[in-house]
Amino acid sequence: MTTVRAPEVLVLARRAFLESGRIDMGALAMAAGINRSTLYRRYKDRDRLLGEVIWTMAAAALDDAFARATGPGGARIADAMGRFATSSVRSAPFMDFLCREPDRALRVVTRRAGGVAGRIVDRIEGEVTAEVEAGRLAVVLPPHDTAYVLLRITESFVYADALAGESPDPAKVRQACAALLGVHEGLRRS
């Protein structure tokens, strides 16, 4: 049996998730050429592995959203959050997972143990801090708290079906984040 290193296991896990929206620990261990106990030693449990896989997807989506975002300061941040929400809603494997296992999905993506939300907040905080330091954004809350609230706004509209039985709405993410950041130009009224 050939032993596969941890990054390669994560690649295999991500591939499985993207193909089916699921990760079967037994099948993954077999594909990686390791036994299940080794897989569990590395990742502790399925939720942590799911968190790692979802983080790789979220990190790529965040990078793309911030790279493509337009406008200065708060407008740029709000645009990026809207783009990130759109990317999340358009991810069939992620949305299937959210619909099929809402409790697990929300536990993995919103709680500290899943390892996703904290890293997203850190990434957003970096962008907020850069805009503040460049003089393009003034925030009432510290950058970390601002980033936290921006993520929670985003989650509210992306996870709307699982949380409140409503349809996900990325456009509202952009609007709500813009309002939080004091951007009023171009906000659509509903």
C-alpha cells in the first residue's frame, strides 16, 4: 500500500466532494492508500475534513471575488462579498451538501470547530484593514469585528434556505454589506 501525504489526501477529498457533494472516509482512505485510522488521526473526524475541503473552495472563491471587485473602499468590499456569495450559491456541490445535511453543513462552515468561518473572517479583515489604511474606508467597528459582521450578513443570505426557509439571495449580500460600510450610492431599493 502506497502512503499518500496529507495535501494529496485533501486533493482526493476535494475531488470527491466536487463530484458528489460527499466524502466517504472509507473510500477516501482506500483511494489514498492509507487506512481509516490514519485518515482519522490526520483530520480527527469527517467534519474537520469537510471543513478543510470547503475552506479550499472558499479561499479560491474569496481570492477571485476580491481580485474582480470594483470600486474603492466599502464599495469594493461590498462588491467582493456579493461576488463571494454568488460563487457560493452557484457551487452545486456546496449547495447540495447544505440542502442534504443542513445541520452538519452549518456546523462545519459557521462554527470554530469546522475551521472555515475564522479563516474567512481573517481574509476579509485583511481586505478591510488594507482599505482603512489606504484611507478609502472608515469603519465604526474594528476591522476584525467588521469582517465578522460582513461574513454573518453573507451567511444569512447564502444559507437562507437552511436558516429560514427562504431562497438564497447574493444580491442582498452586496446591498446589506454596502449599507454596513456606509456605501449608499447605487443601492437598489426593494
